Amino acid sequence: MASSHSSSPVPRGGRDGIYHKERDPSPPRCRPIRSLPDVCPKEPTGEGRGLCDGPSVVAEHDRWTVYSSKVNLPAALNDPRLAKRESDFFTKTWGLDFAETEVMPSFYLPNITREHFAPYLQETAQRERIHERCKTICPNKDDVDAVSSITTNHDKSRAELEQVPKIFMKPEFALEDPATFNAVLPWSHFNSAGGKSSRDGASSKLLQEKLSHYLDVVEVSIARQISLRSEAFFHAMSSQHELQDRLQETQRAVAVLRGRTAAIDRVMCQGPLQAVRTALTRNNCVKLHNKMKLMAAVHQTQPTVQLLLSTSEFVGALELISTTKEVLQQELQGIHSFRHLGSQLCELEKLIDKMMVEDFSMYARSDLNRSLKDEPQVLEKERLESLVFGLLRQRKLDFLDIYSDEMILAAKAIVTQCVAESVLHIEEIDTEVVTKLADQMRVMTFPQWFELLKNVFESFLLFLQRIKATLNVIKNVVLEVLASNQKNRLLEEAGARALDAEASHGPSVLQGEAELAYLTHEGLFISDALNEAQQQQQQQQQQQVQDQSSVMGSRIQQSRAEAASSDSTCGTSETSFSREQSFMSGENMMPSELELNRVINNIQELLYSASDVSHDRCVKVLTARAKDGSLERLSSAEFVCLSQAVEGFVRDTEELCGRRSVSLRGALQSQANRFVHRFHEERKTKLSLLLDNERWKQAEVPAEFQDLVNSIADGRISLPERKIPGPEDRKPTDFLLINGQKYAVVGTVLLLIRIFLEYCQCVNDIPSIATDMLTRLSDLLKHFNSRSCQLVLGAGALQVVGLKTITTKNLALASRCLQLVVHYIPVIRAHFEAKLQPKQFSVLRHFDHITKDYNDHIAEISAKLVAIMDSLFEKVLSKYEVKAPMPSPCFRNVCKQMAKMHEAISELLPEEQTQMLFLRINAGFKMHLKRQLARLGVVNDGGPQNGLVVVDVAFYTENIQALRSLERLDLNMAEIWEQKR
């Protein structure tokens, strides 16, 4: 066909969106109707017309004929090269969206299959078989004759045509070719050297005749072929005339139809179309106006951002930048005048990041370094919330490190300020000479330094309260952002589920819409109804886009209005609702839930760190004072006050921060260990001095010691308050009365009771040193036991104090003092056991060892007393002679020494112990008397010597039983005599 070289220009559309065919500006030319040639030409004569110059449906501009078309539609549709022409012809004519689609079957036409024709085929099958058999047996006579004549004529014409030279039959035959021309008309016949001759003329005539013969043969062959096809030719010609007549009728009908259509277009279509064009123009103008307003709002972004930054509205500035960038990417993409605005906004955003970090650093510095008294807990809460929101929005999650650094510096400044204020009120300290803080603190007296320490504790408590309040504000902001993120995530999940549900119901909905459109549409085609529905959807989408653009514009306008209002009021307040909207719009920039939870944990860790920093600075104050050992030289009362102050501060910080800091407690424990060591060494030295100066004589017991003992008996193991002596005070007593028993003691033991009560009182005030105190007290008790043993039993007092001898009274008094200490060891053990942890009960075994050592010492003293009397008995009885006068001087001397011994210990030791001691002494006397009588040979025979011994023994018994508490002492003299048989 002739359509392969033609082009199909795309029709151009007008402003109203309706495409019109181009009008030919030249006047229409009328062409006469010509009959069809024998063979259709490749191109019709005259000027060709493209597809874009086709006839108009409404207005007819040129008279159209069959020669005006270059390709008829049936030929194009039946083209075997359809695959190539789909993209070559139809897409150029009807657009890229044109494609062959499956035509929706009609709901009213049944599906015709081969089974519908089965009855007809069964009826005609027999007759068709008979017809085919008859055609095979009896062929048509006319057909046979025609075939035979055609065959004969064909053979005859073939023989005649073979006479024609082959050169005339070649497809490349052309007389323009010199070789072909010379072969057909040789010049040798015309251009002889001798000029024309009769022979040359004859040759030319012969050549002419030969060519004429060839022409006749060809014409006869053509005429024969025409005669064979004359009937079909004339039939075709008649058909062409009939076709021309019908085409003329069709042309007239089409002209009438076009006239009516033009009238309908003029009357009914031009007005509505003009209205549609006007509406489209108005919509385009509205869109353009909105776009220009949006561009104007975006143009004011940078001044508005600067205005917001001038009032520290970082969140509003960041939101405005984010919204502007979103508008540039969606609504104003490709605008040439805004090609550099995106990079400028990115640089401005980086600048805002730096400004926020610097502003937060300045805020932290000003908040932590301001005065701790008479000011609100949180400084500029709205400003802090705005900064934290902005930093979180920009994912600057390390801002807590800035606050931590400022917090450490502020903690150092607090100590410096407290020391400076304290030194300012102390005239004795010259700050120009003593410049270092540690030196200034060491120059202070303990009351002055202790007052400074309490001021430091109070300042740090206020400091921690302020930090906790600030961190709570930051934590609330983070929690608000976290809740906003969770709400956005839930909304997204709900939207995704709704989209999935809509997608799953989509095909059925479309099918239902198609059926509904087919049933309800008033037009001819269902595609019109579906196109209308699609157009409605497109309009809704466009409306949504317009709404979104208007929302973006309103955001920018709102940001500008907020900036203007903040500039006019110079305030930084911002509601949580607007902040939440800001975060919902900038949700892509917000940290994840994991990061926000990590920030919350960091906030809590920062509070713990603040507590640790405060304790560390207090430790510095404590160690600076203790550097020269001044804390070790404190009195127990002063150290108790220090310990109570430290414990109170630690307890308050634990309640405030929820963190158990160990640095200050560790420093206090270290100082407590040094204090305990010094405390113990002082008392041990004091006890050693007392023992070295003790003459081991019975001391009077002041009333205050008796009251002290009574308070211990009542369960109050503590030192009573000192009383101012008055005239009504009681006089000292000779004995210490404990639970109805009298204890004769020396002055050292009274002071020892007060010393171990000081240990117990120290444990009451400082429970953390209970273990150390128990060890030191056990060492003190062991020292008293060993030293008293050296002085009394070891006779060390003879050289130390200058005693002449260690008397039985000294020994009895030492034993009674040891018994008094043993009496109080269980009381001390119970007191310490109440202060120890269960895992520390193993140290209580020291009291068991001490009790055993004291009891052994008491037993040794008793043995010493018995040994003294044994040596006396041995010395006296070695001179005993059984002779008159009676009683003998030896027994008189023994009774005298026994009376003196009883007089020495009876007032010091209780009756039971005295009886036990004299039982042992009596047993020793029996043993020595028995030995002496054995040496003298005196036996129980009733002789004179036996009588003399009986008189002496009776004298001894009478004197012994005359002593107090020894009335029932039985000597059992039968054990003395040896029975000899």
C-alpha cells in the first residue's frame, strides 16, 4: 500500500484541552470525478493530504473523494504486517494509549458454538456427498471445452512469442542503454562508409518489417488474452460504475448528515463547549493564582526564618524550612527562580543546628551557674522545651553531654564559691597569703570548717534538685515526642491495613462498577460510563493535590504569622499541640523509638552522674581537710557530728536521685578507720598509763560511775550527759553495786568501763565502723588483761609503781576487777551483735577468746593466793614440834596468817568465792600437816603426842570457824592421820 511513506502528525490541542484539526488556509479546490483506471495507481493524482487534514466531523471544508484517502481502513486492518503497523500507524493517529483490547461481550447475545449448526449439517450432509460424487464423475462440458481451447491457444501463442528475441522480454530492457540500442538497431546498417546504398536501404526495410512483425505478434497475443478475459473485464467495469453511483449517494447522505451535525453543533454544542472552556480557563487561573501565592510565601521563607531565629523559635524555623523544602520538591519542582533555594535552606538548617547547640550550652551554663537561692527551679522552661524539641528534631542526641560538662564545671564552682564566702567571714585568714582553697580550709577551725561543709552539702542538694527539675522537663519533652511517634506509627499501620483491604476488594469493586455503569448509563457504550468514572477519580485526585498544596501554603503562612506574633511579643512560648503538629509533619527527621528510649536512659544516667559528681566534690573537701591529719585528731563527738552530717547528705541524695553513691561513704569510711585507729591508740595509751600508775588499791566509786553502771543494767549502753556538780551530789562509795553484788575495784577499771562505753557510743553514732571498733575493743580488753597480769601476777608493779610487795589484797582486788570486766563482756557482745550484719557475726568469736583469757587469769590469781598460803604452811609447819605449851606457836602463827588472809580478801571477794578459796587453802594445810606429822611419826594412837596434836587442831578449827563466812568449814581431821595397822 501507499501508506508506508506517509506521516501521521499528532493533532495539536487548544487552550481548552479540545483538539481541533488544522484548517487549510487555501480555498477549497473542487476536483472532477474521474473513473477508476484499470490498475490502481500508487499515488492519486493531484496534491496529497495527510491524516491531520482529514475531513471534519462537524464542518466540511473540502469535497472529499475516494482519491483523497491513501489507505482504506479494511485494508489496514487486514494487513499481514499488522504487528509492525500497530506502532507505526495507529499509535501516530490515535496516540500511544491505542492498543487492541478485548471487546467486552454483549450481555444479550448468546455464545454461538458449532453445536448450534449440528442439526443443519446433519440434514445437508447426504446431499453434499452426492453432489461431490457427481462432480467427480461427470465434469462440465463447457469447462472441458474452455480448458482445451485455452490450452491450444496458449501453446500456439507460446510458439509465436518464442519468435520474438529474448532481449525484448528482459526486465532490464531499455533503449537508453547503448549496448541494448546497438543490439536492436545496429548502426552498421545506417552508417556505411560508402554512403547509402540499395543494400542498406533493403536492410533497413527488412529490419522495420521484422520489428513490425514482432509488434504484431505481441499485439495478437495481447488481444487473445483480452478476448479470453473480456467477460470478467466488462463485468468489473460495470461494477465500478455501480460502485461510483453508490458512492455518490453515500456522499450526498454524508453531506446531509454533516449539515445536520453542524446545525446541532451550532445550536447545542458551541455554548456548552464554551462554558466548559471558560470553566477550564477559570480553573487554570485559580491554579496559577494559588501557585503564585505559594511562590510568594516560599519567597518570604528566609526573612521569616531569620525573624523566628531572632526570638529563638528554633522549632518553628525548622518546621518552616522543612515545609518549604517539601513544597519545593512537590509543588514548585522545576521553578527556575527557586533553583538555589533548596541548597540555601540546607545551609540555613545547618546554621540553626549550630545555633541550637550553642544556645543550649549557654542555657545550661546560665542555669547551673546562677544563684541557688530564691529563684525558680527551672529557668525559662519554654525556652528549654523549644531547644530540646529542636535538637531532637535534628537528631542532635548528644546534647546531654554538653549539659554534663557544664554540670561538672558548675559543681567545681559551687565548692569555690562556698569556700570564698566562708573565708570572707573569717578575719583570721588572709586570702592574699593563703591562696589555695585546700590551704584555706586547713587553716579553719573545726567548727568553721564543719559549717562550711554543711553549706557545701546544702548547696549541692539545691544543685541536684535544680538538675533533677531540668532533667524532668527534658524527659517530659522526650516522652511527648515518643508518644507522638507511637501515635503516628499506629495511624500508618491503620492506613496500611485500610489500603490492603481496599486493594483486596478492588477487582470486585471495579467489576461491580462496570456492571452498574452498563445498567444505568444512558449512552450507547459502556466505555463512556467507565471513562466518566475515571475522569471523576482524576478530578478527586487533583482536588486532593490542591488541598495538599493549600495546606502547605497555610503552614508557611502560619509560620510567618507565628514569627510576626513572637516578634511583637518577644516571647518564646509554644503550645504542645503546635509542637506535636510540627513533629507529625517532620516525622521522617525524628529519632526512632529505640533512640528516644536511649535518650531517656541517658537522662537518668545523667542524674546519677550529677549525684556522683556532687559526692566527688564533697570528697575533695573532706580529703583537703584531712590531708594534715586534722580529722584524725577530732574528738569522738566532733567526728560523730561529721559522720551524721555526711550520712544525712548521702541519704538525701539517694532519696533525690535514686542512686547509692559510694565515693563519699568510702571517704568517710577511710577517715573513720583513721579515726578509729587514733581513737583506739589514744585510749590504749591512756589505759597503759593508768595501769602503769595503778597501785592496785581499792578506790572509791563516784556516784556518776554508779549511775553509769545502773544505766547499763537498764539497757542504756551509752555515755550519760555530764552534769554540773552541785551541793546535793552524793558522796563516793567504797564498792560498785551491780545486780546486788559488791565489786571492789581500782580506779583504772572504772575508767575502763567508761572507755568501752565510749566504744559502744561510737558504734551507735557510726554504725559503719562496728566491725573495726569491735576488733579494737577486743584488743583493748586483751591489753588490759595482759598488762594487769604482768603488773600483778608478774610483779611488774614493783618496778613500775614502786610497790614493796604484791599482797594478797592486791591479788584479790585484781581478780575482782577481772570478774567485773567478764561480767560486762556479754553485754558488750550483745550490743555489737545488734549493730553487725549476719555475715559479720564471725568476728564475735573474739569475745569468747577474751572471756576464756580472763577466766584463766582469774584462776591463776586464785592459784597464786593458794600458793602463797601453801608456801607459808610449808615454812611454818616445817618447824612444828609436838610438845607443850599448847596451842603451839606454830599453830598460833598459822591461825594469825589465816586471819590476816581472810581479812584481806573477805571484803574484796564474794562469800562463795572466799569459801572456795579457803577450802583449797585448808586442803593445802591438811596436806602439809599430814606430811609433817608423818615426818614426826605422830600417829592416831591416843597417846600424848596425839593429844597434843588434837589440841592444836582444835585451836586451828576454832579460829578458822570464827572467821566470817567460814563457820561451816569442816577440817575432817581423820584425813590427817595415817592409820597404821
